Amino acid sequence: MDRQQEFVLRTIEERDVRFVRLWFTDVVGSLKSVALSPAEVEGAFGEGLGFDGSSIEGLSRVFESDMLLKPDPSSFQILPWRGEEEPTSRMFCDVLTPDQEPAAGDPRWVLRRQLEAAGEMGFTCYTHPEIEFYLFESEELDADGLPRPADRAGYFDHITGSVAQDLRRQTVSMLEAVGISVEFTHNEVGPGQNEIDLRYADALTTADNIMTFRTIVKEVALQHNKFASFMPKPFSEHPGSAMHTHFSLFEGDTNALYSPNAEYNLSTTARQFISGVLTHAPEFTAVTNQFVNSYKRLWGGGEAPSHVSWGHNNRSALIRVPLYKPTKGGSARIEFRGIDSAANPYLAYAMVLGAGLKGIRDEYDLGDAITEDVWSLTTAERKALGIKPLPGTLHDAIRQMEDSELVAEVLGEQVFSNFLRNKQQEWDEYRVNVSPWEINRYLGTI
Ligand code: GLN
Ligand code: MG
Ligand code: MG
Ligand code: MG
């Protein structure tokens, strides 16, 4: 047993922890949890905890259903919303096969593999997510069949006595209680829409943090009799919920994306990374924007990117290079604006990183930054500038992903085919569904 494992066992005893939850994630990014009694934890650290992997979406094939959960002791935390009495704790897990090999279907492993690939090239990858979500009165809809936002506030609005403010404050303290630092919180543009930005961390920790974040936001909302949702686009007429993520690559203590005298302070490595991400973005959009509803955000305005471009201070761009105050040692990072708040963070980050690393490895050239607002250009103007669209629907995204060698390589064959199967099913259900919009539009007029 190593020292971190010993520390966990000691804490469980000292704090009289009653339950230890083992957390992991399925292929679409739903959090899975199994509660262990403290006496079982030592065994789980040893050979792992056995479970039936075939009941988890996309994890394993039926003929190899036995799987093991191996808790990561560095992620041990007491869950603050469960109260001080009979404390409950959690650890994130890696999923293993019965012969102790990483399970090919485990999203955490998919990301680990990309981080290892980055490591072999000498890079550590840090990420900083800006997570948007909506707060509703409840899950129940109003008379028009629309969700009921918890407030009418807009961007950066300060409202006295606002429940969102209390909620965000409580969310931040809970996040901090489980070791997740928050940089920024504010009301977003839509009614009831909020944003919380987490402090940067290595990409695996960030993905774990996002899973914890979603749980905490939902728990806190419920405690206030509200309802939080990470649905990409709950209202046609209001902006969707993005999960912009800033990526940086470090070689030791040096920011590998920074170059003092270059345009926007971007090093050659940074330009190649951006080019890799842009070149492959249409192929991996099914992963960063995985639901039918995700495409209503991408194509519904509200500052969401619908085309492949990069820019310096251009909010219509898929990649934005933020302006920085000069800092000691130099700083540069890349904001990828495509991901929505309902993505599986492990798979989404593995894809962006995998595409960027490919750009570096194969020394991709980067085209010019776009200074125009991409939305206001005509199709012909976009064509002339070489600006391609992102997929328009989940169907389109699936078709582009199917043909992608890069996505198959980054996800691994098993996740690749499970993911595509899951998404094709979703599309097939959607395309035969007659929506209220159609009834409204056609019934009385045809
Ligand atoms: N909500 C917008 C989106 O869906 C982003 C808004 C912003 O933070 N600039 O992309
Ligand atoms: Mg923001
Ligand atoms: Mg925002
Ligand atoms: Mg942003």
C-alpha cells in the first residue's frame, strides 16, 4: 500500500466516514457511483472492486462484462453536502479488466493516454474551463411548455436578494471544500443562466473537477428548491451553455505556447497546435457537442461558434487567443469555444489535445487569424476566406466522425464504435419524432 492509500484509510477512520463512493464516468459523461463500506476500501485499493461493466453505457462488450474499479487515492474527498454526521466521501476510479489492464472503454483512460502522448513529446497540458448552465424554478415546464428560469438577470447583472447569487456562493464554498478552486462566477446572458470558471489544473484533474462540479451545482440547486441543467440549448431565443476551455502546454516551467516577439505572442508550437485543432474540429464535433440539442446551440447565434476560424479578440471564432497582460516568463493560452456544457469532459479534452498534438507532430501550417465577425459574412465571403462550417446536425457530425482516423486513434476502437452506436441511436429516435414546432407550422396551414 502506498502513502496516499494509507492516508485515505487513516482519514476514513479518524473522521468516522460511513460510506466511500467510487465514482467513474460512462461514455456519454454520466457520473456513475457505487457506495462502499469503509471495511472494503483496502481490498478495492488491492485487487479492485468487481462490477458488471456491461450495464454501463459504452464501457464493455457483453462477453467481457467483468470489470474492476480501482480508486485513485489522490482524489479522496469528504462530500460536504452530505453533512457532518456519518460523513460520505468519494474517490474517482480507473476501470480495469480482470487481468488489471486499463479498460479500453474507460473515458478516464482515453484522456490519460493522450496526456501520456503529450508527456512523451515533453508537454504537460493544463486546462481552465468556463462552465455555463441554467437555473430553473423546477424541472416542470410552464403553460407554453417552456422551462421556467430562476431569475431574469442578464450578463454580469447584480440583483439584490437573488437566489442565483446565494446559490453560486454556496456552490463555490462546496467546491472549495472538496479542493476545487474557483476563479470567477457571474450571471450569464440568458435569464437564469450562470457561469462559473474553475482555476486551471492538469487536464485529468480538470475533467474530474467538472464531474464533481456538475454534481455540486445540481445538489445545491435542489437544496434551494431549484433545478440546474447543463443542457446545451434549453431556449431557442436565448444563448446556449458553453464550456469554453483554455488550453496551455508547458515544457517544465516554460509555457511552450509563448514566444515574446511573435504575432499574439504565439510560438510555432502554439500555431501548429491551433492548426491541428481547427483542421480536425469538424471530425470531433460529435464528441465535444454530443447531443441533438448541441447543434441548436452551435447554429442558434448567442456567441456560439458555428464555423472553423481562429482570432485574437473575435468571439465568433472557434479558437480565441486571449489578450494577456505581460507576466513574468510570458504567458499564452488558447481558448477553444466549441465544447458545450453537456460534453463528456474526458473525451472532449482528449480530442482537442489529440488534434493539437497531431498539428505539432506533423508541423501543420496555420492560416491567418480572422478579424471579421464570421456570422456577418455571406457564404461566398466565408468560402473566399476558406472558413468551413462545423457540422450542422448530430447526423452530419456522426458522418464526419465515422471517417476520421484521428478520432478512432484518440478514442480507441472500442470507445469510437460504442460512441458512434449510441449517437446513431439518438439520431434515429430524433428523426422520426414529430415536434411541436412542426405541428404549429404545418397542421393548420396544409
Ligand atoms: N453562451 C455562449 C455559447 O454558447 C458563450 C457566451 C460567452 O461566454 N461569451 O457559446
Ligand atoms: Mg467567460
Ligand atoms: Mg460565458
Ligand atoms: Mg470564454
